[in-house]
Amino acid sequence: MEKKIFLKKLNCKNVTKKYVQWMNDYDVMKYSDHSLRKHTINDVVKFVKEKQKSKTEFLYGIYLKNGKKKEHIGNIKLGSINFVHHRGDISYFIGNKDYWGRRYTTKAISEIIKIAKNKFKLKKLRAGVIELNIGSKMVLEKNNFKQEGILKSQQLFQGKRYNVYCYGLIL
């Protein structure tokens, strides 16, 4: 039986030890600003609460459904949203490395595009990717995002400066 993916808004009950381990896993977070510090359950609960209260940022868990079993494997965030210009940013990760390279991020982005378009009536999505993150560039391109620009020497990683590619999708 094929595992189906779905997105669900996160709440504090979804913050588990496993989730916090993802946030502290170098391989999972190395290209993210989240890698710059150690996370605790309290930090992650605070972050989730902030997103629950926000009117411009929406945090979803990426879940796999296999029969009746549901497994949280990562997150995707829509926001910050600019409702005046009908645009928003996305960021995402698959925390459970057993599911890397299996197209779940591609499917999660496809689902967040539907939410952005149908629920929030957005006309444009954006994402930024450090040049080293080939996998992230690939999943965006599979979802028809186009590279729109390059921010030169934008991000520091392992003592070196790297470009960040700016991707956009007109909905």
C-alpha cells in the first residue's frame, strides 16, 4: 500500500522528542538558521505557539498516512504572507531521514501551493535556497518554481559565504 502525504496545522501536542531531535540534527538543519543553536522542547513549543497565534505565518506538519497509521515526518511553513500583495514565502524540511529522496518534499510543496492558492488566495510564492542545497532546488523546480535571482554571498556556511537562489512561483 502506497503511503499518502497530507499536511496538518501543528499544535503544541505535535511537539515530541523526535521533533526536537530533528531540530538539533545537523544534517536536517545545516542549511537553515535553526542550526545556529540548540533547541529544547520549550523552544519548539514556543515557536509552534507563535505560529498558531500568527495571522501571517502558518506551520504545517508533513504527515504520511499508511492505512490507519499517521506519521509526522517533517514540516512546511507558509509565511510570512503579505496580504496586500497576495504573496508568501515557504520553507520546509523532512526531519525523518528515512524519507529523504522519496519525493515527499515535492508532494508537500504541491500541497502547500494548493493551500496558498485556495485558502489564502495568494498569487505568488517565494523560497530561498543556499546554492549548496541541490535537493531543495530540485523539489522547487519540480513544482514549477523558477529561479528569479541570486543574492550574492548571502549566507555563511562552515566559515564560507555562499549565494542564495531566489525562487518564485506565480499561482
